Amino acid sequence: MDLSIPSSFFETFSSHSLLHPLFPSNFQKLRSFPINSYFNLKSRKFPSKSLSWRQNCNYLRSQISSGNVDDVFVLEDVPHLTDFLPDLASYSNPLKKSQAYAIVKQSFVTSEDVVAQKIVVQRNSPRGVHFRRAGPREKVYFTPEEVRACIVTCGGLCPGINTVIREIVCGLNYMYGVDNVLGIEGGYRGFYSKNTLTLTPKVVNDIHKRGGTFLRTSRGGHDTHKIVDSIQDRGINQVYIIGGDGTQKGAALIYKEVEKRGLRVAVAGIPKTIDNDIAVIDKSFGFDTAVEEAQRAINAAHVEVESVENGVGIVKLMGRYCGFIATHATLASRDVDCCLIPESPFYLEGPDGLFEYIELRLKENGHLVIVVAEGAGQDYVAQSTHAAYEKDASGNKLLLDVGLWLSQKIKDHFVNVRKMEVNMKYIDPTYMIRAIPSNASDNIYCTLLAHSAVHGAMAGYTGFTVGPVNSRHAYIPISRVTEATNTVKLTDRMWARLLASTNQPSFLNSNDMLQERSIDGETVTVTKTT
């Protein structure tokens, strides 16, 4: 399938062009236009984005996914400083003189290089949604001498944060000759509490060997006007924001305020979450490290329960709303007998319930290991304990301890009901798996993320986030990674592999051999195995 973009590409199908008054809002009429463009793809002068733009993008995506569009190319472009500063000067990229890039066959990414969001297609599939490919451009919109950059980290910890910080600083300095970089300490609050640190390659030289964040972090504290006032007062013109869903929403607000004030400030987001639930991108940094570290807890639980009679080990892992860590750790271990995640409700009693499965496993093997994500069974726990939910500074619901609750429920059932002694072993490595340095693969990944963000900001892009889409790094509108979160799909092969590995019940509680259930937003026929 040809994914190149014609030079006269009709940007009716590019997200930037959807607001043009000459283009009708009705998509069927929109498709009838001839293929010539009021806006050339190489031009940087596009209309600003708005709610209407986002609605049109969502409509186009829904039309593509439902198969109502025959052959549409959609470029979900990111903002550029020239969108609201049309007379901004450009300069030759300093990398042209770099020995490191001299031997690279294609040193610079062109304006026509894009990354397809969907690569597994059928012969007649529509061309679908694409993003701009990340990487250095021939032209930049900042000279090294005038760049005054800042870096801030917000939210929870994650392996690899320090690597991202280090590589932004070193990337700016070694590739572009920038030597004026500030570290904003303590999250968003640091912008207006005057907590800053001068960052140089020497200062950040070995921080990638440590866990946590060199700049410290916090939750909440976002005040858009105060933050942008601080950016303006300090003369900052590049802002690198490392954080999760809430942090990236804050980055979008900062970009909007910067645009409103007409400031020459590039805002770049680097998405971060230990749960791996960020939309669009393949995975989040630190996830592989967390899964690897979780193996130690699972292995310890397995050793413990193997060494006693009727040993039941429970390992609680992170996963507030999604069970990616628990799922991948279970598959990697092969010593886990049951995995419980937020996406898959479970029940304790009755046929094919958890208690029945535990008893079966104990009779067969004399022990079992359960991995449970922290967000699993929360409604069940709340109903059982009559506990009320509280929230943290970021507005996230504070979770009830499903691990302790489950341990007690299992013990009570087998001692009081089944008259069986069980040896419970509960391990909670929740914060251990995120407070460590990143492993080798995550270090490389963090380097690519940081360099992609630096190249994008220097090229004048703003209001964007970076990440791999089908293994190719891309510039993605912030709204795309914050409008939804990834979850484990019970209808995907990954979950089927897990069920095959553990041989646990699906907990679908189907009373008939065949019935239809709504799973992951789809109507699925469920066959009950006997």
C-alpha cells in the first residue's frame, strides 16, 4: 500500500484543514472535492485548532474505523509556532555540521514523512490515521544562543525519568549547542515557587543510574496563568514536560495559554506512566523495567508457597485502572496460577469462582500463586468493607487494599467453610517496581523519546507529545493521548494467552454453554468450557 503523500495532497483529510470555511462540515460532501489543495502539506500556515477541529477528527476516525470511508488519508498534525507567529524566522539545522550525522543516509526527516497508526490491514482497507514522523528537520526556529529551555517532572515515579532528563539536556547541548537549560523542581508548583536548578551535561552525567526523579515531583499544583507568567518572566522558550495523563492535560493548557499570548514558546510533552495505559503509543517508558522487577516478587512468592503445605501466595502489583503490569508479569513468570485485573471482574464463590479454583489447584499441586493488580475488584472490596473512596491531590481515587482483603477472604473461607489450613504469603512490591533505575532497553527508549522531543521543539513544533507508533517515533497531538486510556482487552490474544498459561477460569459466569456478553464494548459470544 502506497503511504506516500502527494505533493499536492488535499488537506481536507488533514486535521489542520478541517476548519477552513470553504470545506463543508458534512464528510460525504467533503470527499467530493477535487484533489488539489488550498494548503500544501509543506506549508506551516494552518488554521488554529478548536473544539470543532477535534470533533471533526473524532468523526473522521470513527468513519475510518467503521469502514464507511473508502480511501482516506488523515494526518493528525501537531501545532507549529508559525501557526500563530507567521513571520517567525527559520535557520539551517546545526546538525548539518555534525560529524555524528554526517554519515547518516537520511539525516533529516522531511515534511512528507508520516507514521501510520494502523499497519495490520486488509487489501481494501482505508489508508487511515497518520502522524508526523519524529526526528531532526533541515530548518530550525531557534538559534542555539537564544534557547532557554526548562524541564519539569510531575506525578508518580517511573523508571527512566532521570534518563529522559539527562538526554534532553545532553541532546540540546551536544546536538544543537544549547547550554541554557533549567530544571523546575517539585512538579508544576516549581514554576511559581521559584525552585530551579541549572542543568548541564556535567550536572546530569550519571543521574540515569538512579531511580526516582532528579528534579523531584509532586501531584496537583497546576495553575496555568502562574506557570505561563513564570515562563514569560524567566524568558523560557522551550518547555519539556514529563508526566502522565493529568500532566499532559496540563501541558495542553500551557500550550493554549502560550498561543493566546502569542509567545514564542515550544511546549513538548513526554508521556509517563508506570501502568502503560497511555493511548496511541506502543508502550510507556519504564514499563519493561517494572515488569522485570515484578518477577522478583513473583519468584519469591513461588518459592515461599512451594516450601509449605497448601501455600497460597498473593502478589499485588501496580495497575489502577488497567492490568498491563500484572498481565505481562504473569506471562513472563509462568509460575502464576491466577491473574486478577481491573478489566476482568471476578467473583469468589460459586461454580468457576476463585475459591473453587484455588481448592482445585491446592489439591493438584499443593500450592498456587495469585497476581492481583491494585485496581482489581475495587467495587467488590468497597461493598464488602463498606469503605468510602478518597482522592489524592491529582484527583485520582485512592484505592482500597485488594491484596489484604483477598488474603483475609481466602483464609476465612478455607479455615471456616472448607475446614482446610492454608499458608497465606502476601507480598506487596507496589512501589519497589517503580523506584528503581531503568533497565537497558528502557534507557535506549528514554533516549529516543528525549531526542525526539528536542528535535521537535527546535523545529518549531509545539503542543505535541512524542512516542512510538508501530515502532516508529512520531509527534502526536496532546489531545490524542489524553482523550482515552489503554486497557487490557479481554477480546485480544494477549488475554487469551494468559488464560491459556494460567488455566484460570475466565470469571464470565456464563450459566449456559453459549451466551452473548458485552466485553470491551463489543457483543461477544461466550462459550463455557466444562
